[in-house]
Amino acid sequence: MSHTPGVRQAQKRKTRQALLDAALGLLEEQSLSSLGLREVTRAVGVAPTAFYRHFHSTADLGVALVEEALGSLHPMIRTTMSPGEDDEEERIARAVELIAGHVAAHPAHVRFVARERHGGVQPVRRAIREQLARFAEEVKAELATDASAAGWSETDLRMLAGLYVDQMLITASLFLETLDAPEEERRRAVETARRQLRLISIGRAHWLD
């Protein structure tokens, strides 16, 4: 009997994750604003009332999906932007490789964020915006440690960080579109992503000229 609360909590977590997974699968073909909770609970095999033991609404579920999709990426973003000992071309190659790998591993999450960033569910848009703002602050902190940032104002560093975060999203969307494309098309996408980041780097190098 002493283990009953633990078993119940484990089952609750399992059902919650099943609802998230089912919703993510259903959102492959539709937007969150059109998703009904009965669709989600039907996919999981639970009663509609069970939904409210885990989420207040589909918007609340969407916010949880944002956290699942973006919350774990902060270490990767810092790794991508960390100056380290690599030269600029190596950093660009590393960034593109990390983004490509994440898209290949989590296409449904990437698709969800790309669609809902400008979607019709305001709490989800806000949650995405807040996560991206956190990314921008973390990128700014990494950029500030680079010797090339000497003389840059806080405002300009924040602008550059936002530009990098936006470009990462563009790159992720590009890789998502070419995920099932022929090898040659995927190679062109990688080269395009590298050239776009290289262009930002060239502008960065001459910003204080």
C-alpha cells in the first residue's frame, strides 16, 4: 500500500506524456487552433474528462509542447554559439550539423514550433516568443565572451543574437522541408545554410568599421 501514491504518480506522468505524444502526432496535419481535446483523448484511449487532470485546455497542452520542443535545446544553443577554439568556418559547420541532427531526430517538434510561432493560439505564441527570447539572451552571453565582441554595445550584441536565433529557425525549417528530399537537394540545403551564416559572420566582422 505504501507504494500506491508512487504508482499513481507514475501512471499520471505516463498518461500526460501519452496525451502530449498523441497531440503532436495529430498536429502533423493540422494547427493547434483546430485540434479538439476529444481527438487527443480518443487517440490515447482515455475519457475526455481525463484530459483535465493534466491540462486546463488545448492551449495549455500546446504550451507544454513548446516546453518539450524548445526547453531542452538551451545547452545545444550554447554549444552552437560557444567561441571555443574553432575558427569561424568550423563554428558554422558545427552549428549547421547540430541543427540538421536535431531536425532529423525531432521533425514533429520542429514542425509544431514553425507552424505555431505565428499561429492562432496566443498563449502558445507567447510561450514560443519567451523561449526564443531566452535563446537570444544566452547567445548574447556567448557572443560577449568572444574577443571579436570588444567594443560592441549591449544593444548591438542583442540584435546580433536575435539575428542568429532567427537564422537557426530558418535553417531548421529549411532542413525540415528537405528531410525526405534526394541527397543532392539536402546537400544544397546544407550549403545554403552555411552561406547564410557566413554572410552574417562577414557583416559581424565589419560592423564596427
